[in-house]
Amino acid sequence: MFFQFHPLAIEDCVTPSSLPKIEDYDDYLFIVTHGVDFTRTEKFNTAELDLFLGKDYFGHVSPHLLEIRA
């Protein structure tokens, strides 16, 4: 299966956001949400999770999984 996600959704995956959102594209939903980051023990912190939800698939991007090279 070949995914053709909208360039703005891809940009949102590599750019941190402090606000949650849902974008409704033709074939999928793109969701930016935040969950508790349990790796931080000294204070409460959240981590961004970007989700792609289609009719027959579910995908996610987590910032600690991205390796971005200039």
C-alpha cells in the first residue's frame, strides 16, 4: 500500500505542536494529540502523538521515532 499524505500533515509531523487538532482529508483523518510522557520523572510532561486514521489502516508518528537530518 502506498500512502500519499498531504504535505501539510507531513509538515505537522516534523514540527512540534502544543495544541491538539483534527484535520479531515479526503481519505483519512490526521490527528495531533498529546499523552503523558512517563519517561520524565521529575515533573509532569506530555508527548505529541500524530495519528493517521483511514478506512483500512491506522498509522502513528511519535517524535522520538523521527530522525531528521538537514
